[in-house]
Amino acid sequence: MATMTDDLKKRLHEFFPAATFSVSEVELALEKGDILTTKEAILPFLQTALFDEKVLEIELDRLPRTYFSRLKDDLPDVTEDEADAAKGAREGAEEGAVVLEKNEYNQGDYLMVMSHIVTLPLEPGLGNLHLRHSRCIVLRMFTNTYAVELATTFEELATVGDLPVLRLAFPVLGRKIYNAREFRAKVPESLNFVVTIELDEDVSELETIPVDISIKGMAFAVSKEEQKMFAMEARHTLKLYVKDELQAVLDGTVRHLSKVRKKGGIEYVCGVEFDLATRTLAAVVESLVASVQRAHLQDLAEKSDASGINLIA
């Protein structure tokens, strides 16, 4: 007779076929919390992805191609009564009357219902067609110490306001993966971290904002036109500034060019691998990564306090 553990092994294999689990390994992972089997255990990761605007890696039907997206808030539609009340409030305000308040909706409230999740369209765009016909969808997000993979399925195309979005089932299965990739510290806006990149004779230097940084490399945001200035395997000199103070000058090689949707459109990203010529330079970068991590943790703590939600670092 099949046990609950056997059934769980089958579900894990359906979404994560590359991983092998013995009965004892499944039981140990459940005990440690490394396999997530309840919506309540999965909820904090989705809340963190939404509030921290994390980039999600998305795999479809166990194929090696990776797509990218972000979670989107599912704001409730405004009813006709609410629209009439808002119109009356605006007109009343002009006459000095008291403005009526509409029903309050807090960021991420829809996740608390644990019925579904909403993502922005995938990039590259071909993934949106593939996703609609996929049986197995895996969302991957990264914390400071591990990756979390969440299993879900497609429900429908939808809109939030006028924005087209993808509606997926609320995940009911997930797992943590340690040492999934080199640690990358997300750069918060509050840090005032700027990078300048030497290009060519026509554009001598480009100033932009880092997205994340590790001890081996970094990713920075560029516009669609600026991304055309970079080529795979090209080398550039980078100057890293924090609060207008120069922290390091080093060379980097372009390793990836990608794009991902965000609230205001599409974000184009260039990733470079550092050439750390000396131990001193490596130590400077390591110290900078630690500073970025501390700033990001402070940023998350402030968001946690403001929302009343315990976000995961």
C-alpha cells in the first residue's frame, strides 16, 4: 500500500525530476522544513517575492530553457458603486465636503487568501505561449542562503487594471535548494550605489544602477538602446561608487544580456564577471558585497515593519 511519503515522492518527481529522494531523505527534508507541503509554509516566500520585487526564474514542463518574471499584486476591481463614490468624493472635495474613503486594500492582501498568484508576462515573450500549454510550472526565487522552487500550474490569462497578467494556481509544493548559485546581494535604492562603465570612443562612459552584486560579478540595469552597446564576452572597465565615493576600479567581462518585466515596463540587464587581479581588490569587493547585503537586510526589515509581514531575507 502506498504511503503518504510515497505519494509525496511521486509529486516531487513530477515537478523536480532531476532530483532523487529516498523515503528517509524525504522524511528528513520534511522534518528540516526543506520540503514545503502546505500553503501556509509557502506563503512567506511569495510575500517576500512581491514586496522585495524579486526576479523569478520560471521553468516550464521540466525543459532547460529558463524564463523570467515577477509577482504582481492582484488589486481588486473597482465596482460601479465605488466608482460613483469616488466621483462624488472628487466633486464634494471641490465644494469643501468630506471625502469618502473607499474600501482599503493593502499590498499583497490577495496572497493571504492562498487561492492563486499573479505574475507579469514572461520574458522572453515566447514563454507566455508555452506556459499556457504547460502541465508543470516551477518558480524559483533566491534568498541569502538558498533557492526556493515552487510548483504550480497555469489557470488563465487575466488583467489587473489594464495590464495583462498570468494567473497561476497557488503553489502547494516546494523545496529549498542549498548552494544553488553564488550568493548575490540585491542592491537597494537607498544605498546610492552607482557604476560607470567605459565603452568606446563615441560613448566614453555610461552611468547606471547595479541590480545585484557578488564577489565574482554584478548585474546592472540599462535601457533598450544602451544594451546594444554591450556584446557577449566584451571587456569593460567599471568604476563602483557608493554615496559618491569611489570604492573600486576593476575590469569585467560581459557574461549575459537579459530582460525581465517590472511594474513600469521591461528592465534590461547586463551581467559581468569581475577580473580581480589582486587579493586587495578581491577584499574590497567582498567588503562591498557585505555592505550591500546589510543595506538590503535593513530595507527588508523596514518593509516588514511597514507591512506587518515577516519577509524572508
